Amino acid sequence: MKKILLASVAIIGLSAIVPAQAADLAARPYTKAPAYMPAPIYNWTGFYIGGHVGGAFGGDDNVVAPNGTDGVFMGGVQVGYDTQFSPNWVFGLEANYSFLDTGSFFANRGLGSVTGRLGYTWGPALLYVKGGYGWADSRFTNGFTGSGGRDGYTVGGGLEYLFTQNWSGKIEYQYYDFGNVTYLTPTFVVGGFRNDEHTIKVGLNYRFNWGAPTAPLAPGY
């Protein structure tokens, strides 16, 4: 009888202690699920305008290149339009003009081009090739006065990167070829020299996004 009584007292005591201890436990904290962050959306479609600086280098047999094969400073502007016709492909048209810092009499004073370009994009980066019409300002005065100039072609390529949807930077190589040139003087004829230029430049573009779709595709979709 004593054992039964002691057991009953123990059970009653435990039943009183367990709820009290459970009440002393802190409530389980509520944690909010992390907010969903969609992948950044990049779209290259739209008009842009910008500027560039760099260097120009002539070929080994180029007498009209600034300072022969030594590089000279160049700077200019560009304007263009791109369209992103698939999640990873971009086609564009661009016109640019570069002034060359040269004091030589027989020299290209400036380089211009109108080119198409085709690029592959992933996220904010665009790797592209370009080519089209090239023009050399080989006149004897700087700027757009005087007479002269030569037609040719240009090819090149580069890498462009979107810092924001409105600003992009690029680094670019471009080659210009204007064929052979012949100079006439009062006493003799100088001919058979090539007029070509290699250029390397960095540029900054402001993108207006005119014509860009309201809901552009994210890369990979």
C-alpha cells in the first residue's frame, strides 16, 4: 500500500512539474523568408552616343600615317543603334569620327567610319566584331575644310560592358585600309606607299534605350 501511495504521489508531482517547465521555455522565434531577388535584366536595344580616346599606329610602309609607325593620340565621338534580336545576340550600326594629333604634312588628320557590328552578350557583357566603310581625312588642314580625303574599309572588334542600363564602357581595336597612295611633286613622283592605320581606343556611351521593349528578356530565357 505504501508503494502504491508513493507511486501516486510521484506521478502527481511529475504532472505538475512538466507543464511548468514547458511554460518556462521561450517561444520559438519567427524568421521571415529571405526576399526573392530576380536576376538583373540587361537589354542592349536603343540609341546611344559617346566619346573615345586612344592611339593610332601606321604600318611599316605607311608615309601618311602620323609619325610613321609611332603611335599618336586620337580622340573622337560615336553614335549608333543596337537591337537585341535574341537573348544572346545583338546587331548594331555605328558612325564615328576620330581626330588624330599629328603635325606632319603628309598625314591622316582624322579617321571616320560607318560600320555594322554583330555581338554575343551574356549578362552585362558584349563581345563583338565590326566592319564597313572607312574614310581618311588626308587633307592638308585639320577639321572639315580643304580638299582631299580617301575612301577605304575598316574591320575590328571589341568588348563592351553595361555598368547600368544607361551607361556602358568599351575597349576596341579597329583597322583602316585606304589602299596605296601616290604623291606628285614638281620634281619627282613618289608612289606605292600604303595608307593604313591600326587604332586602339577606350570609350564611354550613354544609352537612351529608345525603342527598347518594356519587358526585355533576361539572359538564358
